[in-house]
Amino acid sequence: MQNEALSVLSLAMKAGKLVSGGDRVLDALREGTVCLVVLSEDASENTKKRFHDQCAYRNVALVEAGTRESLAKAVGKDLRSVAAIKDEGFRNLFLRKLNLGE
């Protein structure tokens, strides 16, 4: 299931509907352009706390899925602990692939 969900991140990246990397995701959260944050399961505790707090404050959903390596592979970048989806269609598809969706 997670591999299918991570492939959705790849599609969102190609469509320009995904940002990745801590600073870029924080900026997008502050701008209000994000509808789902995906945090790697092996992110540091500090990173997890920062993004859980920011998402709770801004009322944005957050899920933990994959590893830093699998997120990086999905988005075609170096190691990534966090990515954010900016499109509700991709968000819903990602959550369905994880069996968490509507």
C-alpha cells in the first residue's frame, strides 16, 4: 500500500502540486497552500514535533508514511523527511492508497 501511495507523490511532483524539504514545506504551510503534509516515519523527533505543531496550528492534515529514502525516491530528490501536497485530488488519492481516505 505505501508504495502505491508514494507513487502518488511522484505524480503530484510531476504535476507541480507537491513541495518537499523542510524549509519549502514550512513556507507553503505559512502561505496556506498545503492540504496534506507527509512526514517520513524515520524523521528526527525534532522534525516530527515541528511539523506536528505547525500542522495542528494551521489545521492541516499530517500523515507519517515511508522512510526518508522512499520519500526521496518518490520525489526525485536527495533524502527528504517531509513533503506536502498542494492539491485536494492528489491528497484524496494518496490517503485512499494508504486506506485512510474518504
